[in-house]
Amino acid sequence: MNVQPQGLHHVTAIAGEPQKNVDFYITGLGLRLVKKTVNFDDPGTYHLYYGDASGQPGTLMTFFPWRGVKPGVVGAGQSTQTAFSVPAGSLGWWREHLTGLGFEPRITSTSSSEERLLVMDPDGLQIEIVATNEDDPRNPWESALHPADYAIRGQHSSVLTVRDPERTIGLLVNDLGMRVVEEMGNRTRIAAGEGGPGALIDVVASSLVPQGLTAGGTVHHIAFRVPDQATQAIWREELVSRGHAVTEILDRNYFTSIYFREPGGVLYEIATDTPGFDVDEPLLELGRSLKLPPWLEPSREAIEARVAPLSVPSSNNPEGLVA
């Protein structure tokens, strides 16, 4: 490989009621709503981006929320769990915090290197909070409800559940330049770049789970990061030369993207770090108003009439104001 991924860029999932989604990811997980825009391919619904203070790649979780969406099926051919990184010793605080909000978190695993707490979001999406001894130097988005000592640093890892792990692992290692760092029963951990939180994929082999169906409460795709569009173009050429059906480079306003599907069925995206989320609003005002790309701006009135009003918790705002 001439190029290699730096780690995870974002994970995108499908939600139902937009307000419940906003409340959980801001008040529950303590992420910042860094962009309130629409699905560029279906502008009748929001595309909500959550992350750290500036929406740095590797901290991002995004959603397409459709009111009344039917529940999906979590299973093979999907990213079945999304994990966030927190400091070691934090899970007791997180369990108390989430329980106090009416959720039912439970610790699913403990080891000398990491502990995991699982909680379902309002649509049943499986979210893990991972307390790890590995160094994670990323600065959290701190709020009154989420002290810096406990707050999420960014993505930790994504779990891919597949029928045939060899093909999925083969693509990650041979075609995407990652490496196997650990094998634990039916789970293989793959690392991008230097590895560590924000650069990990866990491939889980399972013949027992149902085939996944992408709808409410499921992950739509996961995205890996590259620094710029020039690197992305090189990677696209190489992937096409290896026989993968890769889209053209698509403009997502805050980054550019290419997409392709791996052998196990998971949809991958490769997204650029640039230009970032402050291209159309100041850093302090991220997430306050509905932002549209230039090609959708002429349809703003019709789009605003279709999407539901959102009340954004004050903790999303550095000055404590409501957007």
C-alpha cells in the first residue's frame, strides 16, 4: 500500500426521533453537536454530527434521524457496536450518570487493560464506553454535567460482526494497510496507524446472529480518515486497481468522501480531515443553526419546513446559551 489510514474518522448511524437523539448524545454522552445540517442525498432529514469542541476526525458520531423509522436488525454484515474512549477508572461515574438519566448501562467486560460499559441509545444502538490504560491525549468536550476527568475523549473502536472473518481481515490488512494486534477467541483486533484509542477495529466472527438489516438503531457505515483529498485520490486509485467498486469522490462540504463495501457487507467510507466544521460558522457557534451546502441553499425554505425543530441543550454551547 502506498497510503494507509490514520484511524477512524466517524461512524454514521440511523436514528428515529431527532430530539431524543440530541438529548442522549449531548446530555447523556456529553458530546458536542458540531453540525446541524441535512442528509445531502435526502435533504428532507437531518444529518447531525457530534464530537469534541471542534469536531476533530476520530471524535465524531453522526446520525440520519428519520421520524417513524422502522427498527433495523443488528447482525452480520454490520458494525454492531460503537465504542468511545474515557480515562481509566471512569466507568463507575458513567454508570451512575446514565442510570440517573433513566438508562440501564451494564459493565460487560473487565481486564487489566480495559473495562467496557454497554448502554443502548434511545433507538437501541449499542454504545460502549471503554476505560483504558492506553494513553489518549485528546482533549474532551467538557460541560457542567461531564467533568473533564471522566469525559469522552473520542472514538475508541468499532466492532464489525461478519460470517467470514478471513475475508474482512484480509481487506483491512492487505488492502487498507492495517495490522492485526490481538486475537481473543472469535475476536480479532486490527489497528490503523500507530493504533490505540480511535484507531481500532474489532472483527467478530459469528454464525449465530441474524443477517443485519440497516434501519433504525443500526450503523449505516464507518469512515476511516486521511489527511487530504490528494491522499484520498491516491487511495481510491489503488482500491480500484485491487478490484473494489469505489464511488467517485463526493463533496460533503466539511470533508470529501469515497465509499465501498467490504466482503462481509460492511459499508466503508474514506473521509478527509479537511476542510473541517468551521468553514461555514465560527467555532463558538457550531451546532446552533441549520447549515446547508451551497447547492442546497436555494431550497432552504422548503427544507426548513420539512425538518422538525430541535431544542439543543445549553451544555452544547460554550456560553451556556440555547441554539
